Amino acid sequence: MLISVDLYNAKPAHLQITDVVRQAIATGSLRSGDRLPPIREAAIQTRANRNTVSRAYLELEHQGLVQARQGSGVFVTDCGAEQERLARRKCVLQKIGELLTESRLSRLSTEQLLSLVKTEAGKTESTTTGTRK
């Protein structure tokens, strides 16, 4: 697994690392039992301090997504993928609430809102799959 950090990004490096790992778990690139790169290797990849990588791994462990095994490394937990999907679903629901508030303030009907969502979803799908709609 390749972990990268944008040194010019205002977001702290340890949060960028946790985001990359969380996304890999959510998409299935990292599965239950998969080993994360050792801290030293990840620090070299990201050009970040080992303490920064360690902090990111510790945060992921606190979230229940990974588990450190003394002398063996850091591994994705059995329930890591499901926990990440649930966390992302909760985030989506929160954003739907915000979207509904904005649509009401913009005086969009439910039908107009759904039409906009479908249009944007179509754009996203065509970008993701590399096809045009």
C-alpha cells in the first residue's frame, strides 16, 4: 500500500495518513488481516516524521480500524471495514440533512433536488468508470 501526504496541504500530515488508510479500508483495497506498511517505511514514503505516522496509526487503532501486534506490525481488524462503512454512512446522513436545509432555503422542490442529485451522480459515475453518459 502506498501512502502519500501533500506537504503543502493545510490538513495535518497524520490526518492525511488516516484518511488514506480509511479510504483504502472503505474501498476494499485494505481488507481484514492486511498489514499496513511499517512505521519507518510509511515515514519514508510520506516524507513525514515517524512520530507523525505513529500518531496516525494510533488514531486508526482508537477508531477500531486497525490493531497493533507487538513485533508483528499493524493490521486491519476484522470489523474495520464495517466500522468504516458505518462511519461514512453516518457522515452521508449528516450531509443529507445539510443538503435538505439548503434546498429548502433555495426553494427547491423534492423533485428538483432529486433531479440535481441524479444528474451529479451520473457525472460522478462516468468519471469513476471512465465512460461518458
